[in-house]
Amino acid sequence: MKYTAHINIMPLKELLDPQGKAVNNSLHNLGLTGVHDVRIGKHIHMTLEAATKEAAENMTREACKKLLANQVMESFDFTVVEG
């Protein structure tokens, strides 16, 4: 069965996010002063084949741990949907 994983990878909250800080400052320069604490991350869509949703979730978790996310600097979360 085919599944689609929607993965969000973000820098750990404890770490400085220089890209997010630059975007935050630029938004303020554009007059959007109500914007605070911008964090920049990645969103990944991954299609996979698995026997069950649980197996697809396990495959997604392993992909994140082994390749997609640097767990020293990033956290991840994901949802897996059928189809």
C-alpha cells in the first residue's frame, strides 16, 4: 500500500537560527514589526510503500533519524497518510 509522509524538520529551540533571525529582521525592515521569533526549517513529502501504516511510520522515523534530520541540531515530527 502507498503512503505519504509529511515531515517537518526544525532547528532545536535551544540553538540560534541565523536564517530565521535574518528573515525576522528583514520583515521588521519591511514594516511588519508585529512578527517575532521566525524559525526556518524544512518540509519534506515522501511517498513510500509499506504493508501497514505502522510500518510506514517506522520507515519514516528511520529515514529522519538516519538521514533527513541532524538530531544534534534539529528536531523532527511527521504524519503519515494513506494514498
